[in-house]
Amino acid sequence: MPQKPSIPKGTRDFSPTEVAKRTYIMETIKKHFEVFGFQPIETPSFENSETLMGKYGEEGDRLIFKILNSGDFISKVDDVTYSSKKSSSLIPKISEKALRYDLTVPFARYVVMHQNEIDFPFKRYQIQPVWRADRPQKGRFREFYQCDADIVGSDSLLQETELVQLYDAIFSDLKLVGTTIKINNRKVLSGIAEVIGAKHLLIDFTVALDKLDKIGEDGVKREMLSKGVSENSIERASPLFTMSGSSETQLEQLKSLLSKSEIGMSGVAELEHIVKHVEDLGLQTAKLQLDVTLARGLNYYTGAIFEVSAPKGVDMGSIGGGGRYDNLTGIFGLKDVSGVGISFGLDRIYLVMEELELFPDEISVSLDVLCLNFGEAEGKAALKLVSQLRSLGIRADLYPSSAKVQKQFKYADRRGVPYVILLGDKELSEGQFVVKNMSSGKQTTYVLQNPEAFVQDLKS
Amino acid sequence: MPQKPSIPKGTRDFSPTEVAKRTYIMETIKKHFEVFGFQPIETPSFENSETLMGKYGEEGDRLIFKILNSGDFISKVDDVTYSSKKSSSLIPKISEKALRYDLTVPFARYVVMHQNEIDFPFKRYQIQPVWRADRPQKGRFREFYQCDADIVGSDSLLQETELVQLYDAIFSDLKLVGTTIKINNRKVLSGIAEVIGAKHLLIDFTVALDKLDKIGEDGVKREMLSKGVSENSIERASPLFTMSGSSETQLEQLKSLLSKSEIGMSGVAELEHIVKHVEDLGLQTAKLQLDVTLARGLNYYTGAIFEVSAPKGVDMGSIGGGGRYDNLTGIFGLKDVSGVGISFGLDRIYLVMEELELFPDEISVSLDVLCLNFGEAEGKAALKLVSQLRSLGIRADLYPSSAKVQKQFKYADRRGVPYVILLGDKELSEGQFVVKNMSSGKQTTYVLQNPEAFVQDLKS
């Protein structure tokens, strides 16, 4: 009884067309990463468990895929632990490695391990899959790619400016017109918590605010209240929810709101610097917009934070995000290295581009020419022709057997090949081959000795 | 106390230069895969355990990395199994997924699952990492990439011919001159086992022969003997070890040796067909050589088998291998689909290319221009210039702070940047910028309004 094959929940096979589309997005991202001076690194798919555990909160720890030790792993568990029969106690005894959960913690680990080989400021990009044992849903998978660009070892605000330009360059190149790059600053949020008298509850305040999109203003206020933020404080935070207008207008409002908070004012100054520089340089198709309710869940951010939303009318969460973190490598022993980075959500960008039909047609063409096969002698001549075309850089193929012509044409059709070559015994005896344009039906005859002529026509 | 970071045994971090070199090899392979009409697919990093287990022999099963179930996995183990405290009994209860061990079994699974969407013959390539809990040693890692090209759904020998050409095209393009593509046929091995009276011991015979490189002729004979192959049979197999000369000469010898074996003669005929076709078409830099002692360990091969050895003088095992398998998708319920494919060993190719110094120099240049930073106003002008260069496709960067000029130059030097831009207050006031060629020291002045002039010089 053969197995009926399936794949694990939350994972995907990618067909040739899907791979081509994903590659198109990734290569576009990669091209601009490199033009902006970022260099690629790669880290292993699994890390030692202690590198990952405890870095993403309790929820994160649960969602990390753990790898079972090899060999007779169970004999190494002491009897006391074993008899407890508790998963949490057993895990560290039977699993020493885990699949990476994001690219940021492995990057911090990399920087610390290789600090003596690295020339700071270090601009690195990394495009690799990550794994999370999350509940799968639309646009959320258990295996997915992250595309990250980070700079470590420079606290210059020029980096933030550049990252905004990088978002704009990539989304513009993908023809994803009308994205909004939302920006805020953790120091502004700290300032607000300070002036409303909730400084000690900054994290709860931030976590609640982060849910604004999902639970609305009332929901956020209710959650703040439940976490111990006073009614009075919440009342004083109200301007947060009504602030509107241009980034400049909002910055003016923030200045008066935060005038008493040193950290808050420093956040405002940073935002002002970035907004001004971006404006001077100009953006192609994206818009930079201050959003004081933008919080971003990850606690390691300490300065600017970013989030990119898809063009209006497309129902999709953020398609990118990032920010500045001042202490990330500290967990691995390297202090005072400031970093800032952004990430692109490949799967969501893919979905948005599908919805807006932004993939160029030529992506799904995987073969330029198919040569039909009319028998032993013809096939041999065809193979030679195909070899010549290939060495001229043409994606060419020979149908492997002399099946019925109709069947071969059907194959050409289903593969979406734009040109088919006919090289039957008549053509062979005349030293020619015929090229059929599959969309117009037009046929052109070429001399077998001179396939370059066809290649020239094909390229023009 | 911060953690001292490390990575798991047998895994690697790749630095920017290493990624660039690996990408160079992979992109070259990919280019030719596509020119030969192969289409990319991708499969998940982990598969359901039952997809992988039992496909690679007992040893393979042990080397597969298993992933621990999420949640309270241990509570789902029944008491009887748990009290046995046996790893082998516990594994299926606490682990349902495993990291892929190669790309071939996932491909077979893919073909069966997607058979209704696939147009056969299906030529697919796949370049993805695989994982094995093997003992790490030189050129052998626990995480490594495989680069596979397979055709399923065609039993035409033209495929084998094409695959030889594909090896030649890729190694030639990589400037890896002087590779030897060894070819043999499982049917020839079956024929030999038959005529020496060891048909029932074919697998043991093949496995022993496969070790010829490692344990020598005497070792192979000793192993055959220990597996029950008679002295007389071994004696009759002796011509195997002494056969030499051109493929044509050896084929003639095989014809007389195997004249009584139908399967053996069909193997010889296949080899003859492939050798003849390859010869007619010609190879660029590789040599095709019949090697009747070539066995290849994997049991699923049924026809032609290939193995590529590095140029003479380089101490390295095979850098590629493959063959025809007639029943691979059968394990998942799809019968009578013949397949043939080859694989490229990325890590070994990398090592060989390092040894022979075949990587082009320009690979390690990751930045075309670095613009120095002389302060607030100059930096702003520089950022504008850098933005313009980037939009013209130049990989350009601005040093993020106005550090000492010496420090900035040192950074440029260590990053191997060929050109440095100087845009100080003098240049700014005159509307110019100076480009310094870092290898010649020559300086050229350009007008700030016209960065295109510099780009033109750079590209020429």
C-alpha cells in the first residue's frame, strides 16, 4: 500500500511559476540592498537552543521548533527528570538545537562571534527562511522567508533616512505604487508615558498601543486600564488618538505635548531630522507619514520605528517594518553597538502583487524555444541545433521522443513556449529549420548552419 | 553574565565574501539549468516523518534530524511506551516532522502530489539546503546545499546525453577545466553479477564495488567474499578491475564478457548510445569516460549512473553524481514514471575552485564607491549624490559620520572599495566632487550637477 503523500501543516510546495514570482521579488530586493551598500551573510538554519531561547518572550519560546538530539537521546535523561514526565523539563535534556525564529537574533550572534573580522559600520542583508510553530492562517506560515537589511555600529540618523529611501526604491521598482511608510520613535512613546504619569508602565502602554489596528481606540484604553494605567493618564494620552495632518504639523503638536520630557523631545528631534532629510531628497512613489500610535511589539527597539502599509484598497497588514535598537548585541556580550534595520515581508508582498496583478508576464515564460522531435535522425540534428541555441544563451529544449506532433504541440502550449522549431525530414534534407511563433502562428525558415540568425530575430 | 555565542557542530556562518562566492557558483549552475529547459521548484525544509523514514536505509534513518512536536508533547505518549524509555519507540510518539535529507525524495513526493498540474516530461531543478546528522569532516557538513536537475516522465536516452552536456556546460563556465564525467550503467553491473553467478547478491556486490576508491581492489574482493560471493565468482569478475582504454574499447570488451546476459547487453547498448551521441555533439572542457567499477551507493538507480571527478591534481572526492531511476515515485503510488537526474556538490566545487583560484576577483568587490563624510552640510550634499548614483545602478555608500578622514579611508580600504568620493566644503562651494581611484591614487574632478559623467567613466 503506497503512502498518500502530504506536507506538514503551514508549509508549502512552490511550483515553477511561484518560484519565478518569488525570485522576482527577492532579486529586486537584493539588487537594491546591494546598491545601497549592504553585504549578504548567511547563518545556519538551526542554532544552539540557548542562542534563541529567552529572546522572544514566553510566547516566542513556545513557537520555536526544537530539534531532537541524535542517537540514543533518551538514555541521557536522568531518572528524576524522566519520571516527572513534564515536557518543559524534558526539552532541554533531549533537544540542544532549534530552528531559527527570525534573522535578527542570529545576526546579533554573528556580529558578536565575528566582531574581529567585521569592519564597522557593518551593513548586512540576509534573505533566508525562518520557522515558527504558529497557527497557520492567511498570509501566515510555519516556514517563511525574511528579507532583512541592518546597519550596526553607527548611530547616525542618516541610516534611518537611507532606510526610508530603500523602502521607496524597492517598492517603486516592484511597481507597488502608493505605499505608506509610517514612522514613529520609541523615545516619543517613552516621553508620552512620562508626561501622562505612566512611565513605570511603558511596556504595557506600548503593547496595548500596538493593538490599535486590531482592537480600536476603546480596546486600547480598556487594555491600558486593565494593566494599571490610571484613567487620568489615559485621558491625558488622548491627543495620541486624534493627532492628524502632515508629519510637520504633528511634530509641532508633539513638541508642546512633550516639552517637559527630555527623552520625548529627543525623539521628536530625531523624527524631525529624518523627516526633513527624506523630504529634501524626495521619494519616488512612497509616502513617509508620522504615526504616533505606531508602537511595534518588539521590545528591543529604542529609537525610530517603521512600518509599511500596502497601497490603499488592498486588505493586508504591514508589508515591512523595522527600527533602531541600541542594545541587541549586548545579550551576547558586545555592548554599545547601535543598530537599525528594516525587514520586507515576502509572502505579503507576493499576495499584494498578485492582487494588483503587478507581476510582469514574461516571468512565467520558462522556455524560449521547444524543438519538436520527428524521429531518430531528425532528433539528432535537433539536439545539435538545441545545443547551439543553448550555447548562445537561449533557453531551448528538445521534446525527448518522437511522439505524435499534436501531443508535442500540446506540451509546448501548456508550457507557454513562445516559439516552436520544426525540423522534419524535409527540412533536414534541405538544411533548414522552421520556427513557428506560437501566438501569431507565423512561420519563418532559417538555415541550419546559421542558428545565430534566429537568435538575432529572437532578441530583437 | 552574557552568553558566549557559538553555532552547532557541522554548521557554518557565511561571511559576505563567502556568500558572494557561493552565489557565483549557484547562479552559474542555475543559469545553465534554465538554458537547458529546467524549471525551479521548492519544497518545505521539513517533511512529515513518514515521507522520509525508510527511504535511505537504516543508516539514513538515523542521520535524519527529527523535529520535536510542539506543545505538551510528552503528555501524548502512552504509559507503556514511556516506561520502556527507549529512544526508538519514543521518536514516533514525540516527533512527526523531520528535516529533509536530500532533494530527491521530496521531489518524488512533489511529483506524486502535483501530478495533475505537471506537464510531463517534467524537467525540474532545485537548489536548497539539506541536513544530515553525520559526523562532520573536511567537505562534509550537517547543513549543506544540493543543486539537482532531474527529468521525470521520459525514458529517452537523449536525457542522459543532455545531462552530460549540462555538466560540461557548467564546469566549463566555472573555468573548472579538466573534469572527468565517469559513466556506467546499473544494467551492466547486473549483467556482471549474473554472468559470474552472483545475481542473488547484486546489492552486496554493488555496495562492495562502490568502495573501490576507499578500500582498493583487495578490500572490495574481501568484502564480497564476506558477503557470500564465491571465490570463483570473484575470480570471474576480475576483468572489471583491469579494464582500461577508451570508452569504445571497453564497450567492446564488455560485449564479449556479457554476451550471455540480456540485461547486461541492454546496459551496454544504452552506454553505447550515450557515448556516441555525446561524441557527435562534442564537449567543451570535460571528458566522458566509461568506468565499469563505478557503482554509486544509492539503490534506486536502475540505468545510467554518473560521477564527476575534479581536475587531476586536486585531492577531492566526486563533485557531482547522478543517474536514472525507474521506480522512484512508486513509493508514493505513482508507477511507471522513469526519471534521470544529476546533482552538483556545491561545497566541494567551492573547495576545488578555492584551491585552483578560479573565483573572479570582482566577486569580492561589494561596493563600487564610498563617499566620505566631512560634516553636516557636506554630508547632506554627499547623501544626495550617493542617492543619485544608486538610482543609476551604482553600489554606493556614504560614510555615516564625519569621523577622521584617515579612519574613513581605512574603512574604504578594508572594504576593498575601488573608488572614494571626496566632497568637502571646498568642493561643495565650487559645485564639484573629486573621485579617487584607490589602486592608482589618481584623482578626477566632476561637476556635482552631472554625476552621470562619473558613472559613464566608471562603466567604461
